[in-house]
Amino acid sequence: MIETLVTILNRRQHGFDVVIHTNEHGPAHVHVFRGGNKLKAELQPVRIVYNQGFNGRERRRIRAFLEEYQAFLLQE
């Protein structure tokens, strides 16, 4: 099976990349990247599963962003 990475929202728009791997299993989740930092968050409800490098302020910003775009991301 070929895995496809789909960058849903990119850094130019929001300061980080939000990526969905099309062949990953549930629950619905996204991966967030910027520089060497990465984070995985489930979408229903929005919950950070793991974080590597984002500080507390950045995590709060990412969580708020994911909550704002939750319906869109679940659709994708």
C-alpha cells in the first residue's frame, strides 16, 4: 500500500504544517510540524497525543487552531 502525505494547511498560512497520512488508522488525527518540532493530535475531541519540541504557548496555539478547524480537518 502506498502512503500519501497530504499537507492540509501550510506554514505560510498559519505558522506550521498540518499533515494527514492517508493510510493511517483511527482515531482521526493530524501531525503538526514546524522546524524540527512535531506534534500529533487527535481530532475528536482535540487532544495532544505527543509533542516533541513545541513549548506550552505553541501547544495552546496549535490546540486552539485545531479546535477552530476541527470540522474541516475531520472532513479531510
